[in-house]
Amino acid sequence: MSLRVQPFPTLPEETARVARRALRKGSLYLVLGEQIGHVFEDEDFRDLYALQGEPALSPAQLTLVLILQALEGLSDREAAEAVRARIDWKYALHLHLEDQGFDFSVLADFRDRLVSHEAGTRVLDRLLQRMRALQLLKERGKQRTDATYVLSAARALNRLELVWESMWVTLESLAKVAPTWLRGVVLPHWGERYDIAWRGSRLPKGKEQRSALAASIGADGAHLLAVGHARGAPREVAECAAFQLLEKIWAQQYEQRAGSWRWRAAGTLPAGVELIQTPYDAEARYAEHREHSWKGYTVHFTETCDPDRPRLITHVEVTPATQTGVEALADIHRGLQKSQCLPQTHLADTGYVAGHTIEESEHDYGIELIGPVPESTSWQAQQGGFTPEQFQIDWKQQRAVCPEGQTSSCWSESHDEFAQPIVHIVFPRAVCHRCASRCRCTRAKGGRTLKLRLSFAAIVQARHYQQTPEFAALYAQRAGIEGTISEAVRKHGARVSRYLGLKKTWLQQILLAAAINLERATRWLSGLKPKSTRISHFAMLMAAA
């Protein structure tokens, strides 16, 4: 399809007259049309379309439809029907009353274009530009970040279901791209075993029967992989995405011994960050956090928290469930910089705060990262011993002095499991053995050793600061992000992905954030500003006691 760029249409007089008479008590959509105005232009999405072809519908209007769809939690059919039948939607989209709308499949096609061109962030960026023009977004103000889990749209599978359905998906895909070749390599029992998608009730009950089935399926997959890579196999087989995924799953779930594939024991599986959970959503991962466990993704919301502005979501980051907040923070800051929404102060919980994130935030982006640094878990910290904070570290001279005045004998550098540079400091064994304070310092057979990151000084400073009243008052503002996450979850279903894959899940969360921003901006412009948290009568009574 091709795009004929047109300016956003003016509001038809008849649509405006009928909508204002029908919605005399006010409406979000009236405020959107009267005070916010149109946000998107066709020009913003020109690169999503070919130069020639059938004319496409206005991407500016379709983007607004997707946001309103997310706002009300509608399906594609319901959203298309709202465009055709609802006066308030016609008002927001500047459509004539007799406009017949479009087929609901147009929305799926437009989402696919946004995903394939990685244009989803433009939706939120363009909306934030409009908020900035309306003086609703403060430059270099305060922002806060927190995350919640997102369940994959694919059904959760156990390991035996995983390998069975992986075979079924691969055979289905190959039957489309190389049917003649596949007919010549299938084994006789495949027609019965892989005729339909797996049903859990068909699993054998006994442990030995399940092990035998896992071994048999493993042999099936090994045969398919062997003939698929053999000379003479069509190129389409090796290039098939399902075939490539099957190869990865077999490498994770089976191990080759003496020319055969054997079912891996539970303790020998790859790390969770690599382990594929379902062939339908290869990027979903299994994770545990506190009392929750899930298969899917993690979404990180960042929003403003300036007292004289509405709370607007400035960035959305979706990551595999196994990625931590510390790992995601750099991408969050890069995204904020790209959209020109960098804060001066960034409030985050302990999952995002580490010595190197504090230093990198300040050095790379001029951001003051505020949040509690995890306390030391060493036995010295728990039992009143000598902690690293009590040692004098001379980074230039590469030496350290212990609380008893002894100097280190060795200083070396390496990297930890997170690729962060660290230093190893060792004190002389003989000196430590005759030290009167040895019982408070080390239980090692040799001398005391310290393993410190280069950002150790930032950690020490942060631990001192988080004990002050100033930190407590500032960090208390971070709690407000919990309300935004609650709104996204309870009102908009943010914890369940409607689509398969990380990129489509990301687009869903971006549209959700844009919908929340649009609603909050219209309420602010209508004079409905957020009120302070209500306190129950009982709580006030106890506070006064």
C-alpha cells in the first residue's frame, strides 16, 4: 500500500454540532478535540508505506484509533465498530457523521507496520511533544520508574508439552514451505502423533511412560534436523524460522551422547535467560520475583512526578522477564534522551540502583539517580565486624589500609559476572594471623581480601545519604508510580499480553501508556487535577493519639 500524505482533516461542522449537543455534560473526547487538538500527522509515518500501490487510510487517524482502543480495552472489531457508530469517536477523529469507517483487519495491518518498522516509540514521542507544547511536561524535572510482570499470550507449557508442540509447529511450517520434500522424509507414526496441537490430557500418567515419550519425541526431532541439514534438502527448510527454533529447543532440552539425543536432567538445563519456554513466543522467559513467578516479560514505566504538572508516562521499556532493573536502566535513559524527556532527578527502587548506575546516570546523562542501595549482606556487616567502608582505599596508589593500620600487599583488577570492573585487594597472611582484631575481620585461612567495584565510593556515599531525612522525603515521591502501575493493570490489562512476541507486547504497552497520558492530560485541562491521597478517619485518629 502507498501513502498519500494529507493534513489531519478539519472537524466537520455537523459532527461538532451534534457531538456538543449529545455530550452536553462533557466528555474526554470533546476536550481532546477542543484543547489538545490533533497530535499526529501522516508525515510521521511516511516510511511505513511503499511509494506505489493502493492508497492507505490515514496513519494519523489510525494511530489515534489504536490509542482510544487501548483506553477502552476494545477488540479490533469493537474499535472498528466504535469508529463507525459512536459520535464521540467521530468527533475525536474529525470524521463526518455518515462516515462508514473501515474493516477491522486494517488495525492489525497497521500494528504490524509499526512493529516491523520499529515505529511504536514514535506514538508516545509525538504525544509527549504535544504535551510539551501545551506546557504539561516540565523540562528536566523529576521522574520515577518501576516495573511489573507481563504474562505471555502463549499458554504455559511443561517440558514434554514444549518439545511435542515444537515438533508440531515445525511440521506445520514445513508443510507450507516444502510439502513435497516433507512428504518424503516423515516417519510412519508422525501422522498420528502430530496430527493436532497437543492437549495436556493426552500426557502419560507414569514417570517411566513420560520419559519414554520424551525420548521418542527427541528421536523424531533429531531425525527431522538431520534430514533438514542433509545435502539435497530444499533451502527453504534450513531458512524456516520454526526449523531453526526447533534446533535451539533440542539443544536445550536434549544432549547428544554416543550419537543419540537424551532427555536432560532438570539440573542440567541452560540458564533461564536462554531457556525457550514455548515455540509460539520464543522471546518469553520464566522468572521469579518475591512471591510471583511467570512466563513472559517485564514492563518498566517511567513517569513525571512534578507537583505542578500532570503525571505523564515518558518512557516504556519491555524486556525479557529475566532482565533486571539495573540492566534495563541504561536503555531507559537512552530512550528518555532520544525523546528529549531526560529528568534532572530520577527516583527508582533498589532494583535499579547500584554503584555503576549511579555514576553512569550522572556522567552520561546528568541525572541524579535516587534510590536505596542494597545493604551489605556479609557476616561482618551483620555482626559488627570490619566492613569495606571502614578501610581506607587509595585508588591512585592502588593500596588499602585496614582499620588496624595495616597496608595491603596485592592489588589486581578483573570483571564480575555483570561485566563490571572490580579490584581484588589482599592483605598479608602473616600480618592478619597475628592481628588482635582478626575475629572481627576475616574467617579465611589466609589474609583479609576485599573485592570492590570501581563504583564503591558511590555506593558508600549513597548509603550515607539514604539515612538522612532529605532522602526519605524525596524518595517518598517514588511510591506514586505504584498507582500508575495499578491503573495500567486493573483498568487496561497491562499484565497480560494480547499479542505474541516482545516487539508486539512492547507496542501494546506503548499504546496503553499513550492512552493513560491522553486521559490524564484531558482531565488536567478540564480542571480535574489529582488530589492528595485520602486518609481514613481511623488513620487520622491513630495519628493524633
